[in-house]
Amino acid sequence: MKEGCLWHDTSPEPTLPLAPLQADHTSEVAVIGGGITGLSTALHLAEAGVGVTLLEAGEIPSGGSGRNVGLVNAGLWIPPDDICEALGERDGERANAILGGAPAEVFSLIERHAIDCRATRSGTLHLAHNAKGEQELARRVDQFQRRGAPVELLEDEACRQKTGTQRIRCALLDRRAGTINPAAYTRGLARAAAAAGARLHGHSAATGIARHGSDWRVTTAEGSVTAPRLVIATNAYTEDHWNQVRRHFFPGHFFQVASHPLPDEIAGDILPERQGAWDTRMVLSSMRRDSEGRLILGSLGKGDGRPQAYVRGWADRIQRHYFPQLGRVDWECTWTGRIAFTPDHTLRLFEPAPGILAASGYNGRGITTGTVVGKGFAHYLANGDDSLLPLPIRTPKPIRAKPLWSSGYESGFTLYHTGQCLRVLI
């Protein structure tokens, strides 16, 4: 089992060659970060006729935008009523409406720019692993349906036909959603942004930002960009001390394990419509199949740096629990990505300083959230109107005790997975 991201290796969209930034340049807007948020911002600005220069520290993608599960989910991690409780009724319903329509935004971009990312639009499945999980899904279905969302509760045989497992009796099917190869989607956004006129530079890590008259100057190892407006789209991969985004999330991780391709005569009944799925466990397990038939399992926590026996043991345990009909599965590769968490599980859109926009805290919903935030940032910068953003731009307080949040989450994930491997938990 090799360590390496499946999505990078199997992306139909090729890597876009990007030259490093050299010398000093000016632009109407500078964007730091070449993930989904930054690229969506650059694409929509370029399409609006606004000059934009994007700086990415590595290749595209190098962060979480190309390493996630590839679920094109609607909404936030928590259900709609909880969002309203966390954000207030007005802002909560705004977030519910815009993020509820976010999958359609993703699929529209895929179609408009002919992005080959192996997209499916058959929905996603949230699986109830016990009676308490069934109650939680019923609560979510009620809240979604009250808002007109096309979701339904599948039970018994209908559930088993969609999932391919006898272990789950009840699942929430959200027909707004789907799956993609996230690395291919991100590369496709880069291709579309460049074609629209955005200037993209790879291997151009920002080393600092400073005032330059009334503008902002972003420096790199070999050059600089000076612009009156700046977007920081580094999210979970924010590390530099000068970058204020790091104060507004605490980092977590998500690891995945992919099998070798499984022929339909062996695995054809497992997620036969290629929905992505995850369960209601305290530390969730995700599962999906890619376009070549691989079974891909994942969970919260770090996989990199762990003994392969630990990672393989966990994958074997989950596979044999849910899909024992497969027998022994050979695992092809494993990889880990980062997630930007917030204590209330909601995102943050803010201005660290006048002229700077930033986003953080997608809590595992980066594909859809990053896409609509980028579109909303571009509209705001071009028109002075923030109505396309899921939330108004605020100035939130920094998160306190970030190391305690991160270590607490990671320790809990590790203990839970160890219990699963030892058959104490499942």
C-alpha cells in the first residue's frame, strides 16, 4: 500500500504548468492560495473583467482541495436548525439557502467549463449506524424538507439496494449532491481561470504582506504583487505567522484508504449508483467508489505517520463490517488531508484588515463552500455587494486554546480508531 493521493494519480485533468512569480507586478486583486476558494475567486473576477493575480505555494492542487473525499454536499456539517441557532435566524437561513444551492453551482461550473472530474449527480447518503443515528436522520430530513430540499429517508430494502450493506437499515438520500474527483475539479478551475485571463503562479509561496501606500504588497521569494484588494484563501493549510487566518480555525485531519479497482461481478451491489456515503458515528466513516470501481474508505484523524498495519487494520475492520461480501480486499494507497474546524462548526468570512478578505472553517465541506465563497468574494470585490456570500463579512474573535482543540480532537479520533481495530468499537 503506497502513500499517495489517489485523486492526483487518477485525475483526467492534467496539471496546469504554472511559472513562479518573478519580479514586481501590480494587479487589481491579489489572491493567496490556489485551492477551490482562491481559484473560484480568480475565475469569477476574471470573467467580470477584473485583473487578478493568484499565488500558490506549490502545484495545483497541493492542499485539501485535491485530497478530500470528493463529496459535493449541500449545506454545512450541522443541520439547518442548528445553523440558525449558531448564527442567528437571519444569517442562518441565508447560509442554509446559499449553501443548499452550492452543489448546483459546482455542477454548473463543471458543465460550463467542460471540467473532466468524473462527476456524478446521484446524491449522497448519510447512513444511520444505530437507533440513535436513525433518530438524528429523521430530525435532519424534517428540517430539510421544511425548507423544500429534495431529501428522503430510505429504509429497509430501499436502503440496502442503494448502499449494498446489510448493516444499515436507514439512510438519508440528498438528491442535490454528488461526487467528483476533487483534484480534477481543482485543476479544471485553474484551467478555466487562466483561460478567462487570471494570472496564476505556482511555486510562489507568499512570504509576507505589507502596506504599500494605499495598497497591499504580497512578497514571494522572487517577486511581489501590489494590489488595492487582497484575498487570503489558505484555510486549513495556513501556517505562516503573518497570516491572520490561522487565528480563526483549529486544524484537524481526514485520512483515506483506496482499494485496487474491484470488478462489478464482485462489488457491483456496493453503492451501485456511485453515491458518496458517510455514517452517523461519533467518529464517522466515509465510503464511496470511484469511476474505476475502487472502494474508498475514510475517517477523521491522521493516517500519515501511522504504521501501515494500523491504517490497514482499520480499513479491513470497516470493510468487513459493512461489506463482508467482498472477502479480503487489497488496498492500493492511503493519504491524509487537513480540515479547518471551528468550535461551532460554521465558517468564517472576515476582513483581517481594510482591503483584505479571508475565509476559514469549512469543517469538511470545502468543495461546495469554497466554490460559492469564491464566487461571492468576486461579486463583492467587483460590485461592493456581499449578497452572494453565505454569510455577511464580519470581524469574529480569534479562537482561543487552538492547540487544546486540535489535540483533543486528534486524541479522540485515535482512541476511537484503536477501539475499532481491537473490535471494542464498531
